[in-house]
Amino acid sequence: MTLNKVPAKDRESFTQHLQKSQRILALCGAGLSASSGLPTFRGAGGIWRNHEATSLATPEAFEADPALVWQFYSYRRHMALNAHPNPAHYALAELARKRSEFVTLTQNVDDPIVPALAIPKESSEPLPSTTDSTGAEASKSLANAMKGTKAAKGKGDVDISDAEVPIPRIPVEELPHCPKCQKGLLRPGVVWFGEALPTKTMNAVDEFVEESNIDLMLVIGTSAQVFPAARYVWEARARGARVAVFNMDKQDGKKGLTKQDWLFHGDAGILLPELLKPVIGSIAGDTVGSSSSTVD
């Protein structure tokens, strides 16, 4: 849905409610960064080398094939290094400046890579590192990867998300290990499906939700079906919030919605800056005013 296809009554009712909303909670998923070129966990971007991305984001997958899971996350981090914030990110940042009681919950990750897991270039044969086997080198690797992005002009990255592109089989001993004991295998610093979210973070969000009524809940680029994060949609609604969903998948986004809620189907990078404009104004470098994303 481009903005000229947003029903006028939906746009008007959302604007009216947004302008009077002070306590706002946003739950953001991978779809928020789709405009930045980062793949989502579901839909068109949810397949990596013939594996469903969600099947690799589990403790069981790491136990079965730690090298494959590390390569999957290194690929995602590498893409994040080359990505830039899109207008939706800037819109949310500006909303935070305008509304002091605005809390954002994000399910997105990015982190450093280690040399053995670097994305291979078309100009050279991918070889695993023979020296780095500790997590202590991760921060150095991040800096090197960022420098390498500029240094590798004309040397396109091999798309290792394509199952037809060969990748090295990395021995377990060359994966990141504990820098102290040199024995324990490190894992990506993310919360996988089936694992508990950080208690401190959950407590902070619970305190915000329980402190007072919530005016508006924004659900951006996520199916909001994975608990416990998804429960905040229901808790916000119980606290009086109306829910606005921004999702590329219309069927996915409409689950659980009531007549009081809104579903804005389309790219959050186009929809958010324009629909939040009555409160945030035009964001710097606003590029969403093209004919395909303006309101008739």
C-alpha cells in the first residue's frame, strides 16, 4: 500500500489519535529494516541457502551445526555493515524527540564478525582463518570489515545466501571460542527462538506498561506472533491503547486486529514518515514525497 492507497478515513482517524497520544509503545521487527536492504526472517527474505531463517535461529540448530549458524549470522551482520538507516528509522527517532514517553522494543540484531566467517569476495578463493579462534578478536574484525568495505571497490561480495554458491566448511576449532579457557565454543549474542528474553529488559518494559494507560501501540515489520514480545500488543490494548500495524504482508499483519485498530499495508520506510508527519514534521532528507508515496 502506497500512501495514495491509504483510505482517507483511516489516515484521518490515525492522525487524530496520534496527535493526542503521549504514551506510545512500538514493537519493531525485521520488516522495519527491509527498506535498508536487510532480509526479514519470514516471507521472501526468509530463506537462506535453502534453510528457513527461523530454523537456524534456535539452540538446536547451533548444537547440530555451529559453523552453519555462525555463517548465517555473519552474513546478516555483513549486510548490516553495508546498510543505512531508512526513513522509517529517522521517523521513529524524531517521534522519540517529540514524545518523551515513547518506548521502542526492537527484535533486530547486528554485531561484529570474525575473520573465519568473513563474506568471501568474487576476486579471491574463500579460505577459513588459521589463526583467529577467540571471541576477543571480534571487535577488531568489525573495524577491519568496515574498512574492507571501502577497500574492496570493484570486488563484489559473493552472495552466500544462494545455495549454489560454495562456502567453506569451517572446522569447529576455527569458530569463536572463549578468550579465557580457549575451549568453550562461543555463540552469536542473540536471543533465539525458544529462549527467554533478558530479565532486566522485560522488567523495564513491564514497569512502563504498568505505570499508566498507553495511548498508542505501533507494530512495525513484525508478525507479533512470537511470545513473550508479542504479549505487549495485548497488554497495551488492555491499557487502553489503539494498535496500528505496519506490515508488508497484509494477511500476517491483520491477525488479532479489532475494529479500533489500523492496518497499513506496505513499506514502513514509506508509510511511517508520512503518517507520523503531523507530529514529527518532515524528516531531514525526506525522500518519501515521490508520486508513488504521496497522498492524493
